Amino acid sequence: MFLTQIDGPFELLAKARRFIFPLPLIGTFLYSLIACPFCIGMQAGWITYLIYAPHLTWSPWELIVWSFAGGTSNLLLETWLSKTYERKI
């Protein structure tokens, strides 16, 4: 919710959205990826695992666990933030 709505400093995110989202195939895919809190959390989870884990000991099972942990934590955080944000309005 917030990544698709906030403009960021100096409107950098808004400018990136205006440039990327109108593209026929890439824009639709990236919008659906950013609009889904579980999807963006999964991406953050596996990227964090690849950065955090030593490169010679990568495990596919740990990669899956980190992906789902990132997705679940981001989904819970997004739900909590959206309910908190709704109460203030």
C-alpha cells in the first residue's frame, strides 16, 4: 500500500513510477509486485538471505524459509500499518 502511494524524497518514487509503470510488460509486472505486500516481502527475504549467508554454504531450504519469513513479516507489518493508518483518518 505505502510503496504504491508515497512519493519519497524529492519525489523520486513518483518519478520512477511515472516512467516505469506505463511500459507495456514491465510496468504491469512491477506494479503487481509492489502492490502485493507478501510478494515484496518474499523478494526482500531471499535477497537478505543471499547477502547474509556465506556464499559457499547456500542452502535451498534456508532460502525458502527466509523468503517465506520475509513475506510473512512484511504482510503482518503492512496489515498493522494499514489498520493504524485507518484509525488516524
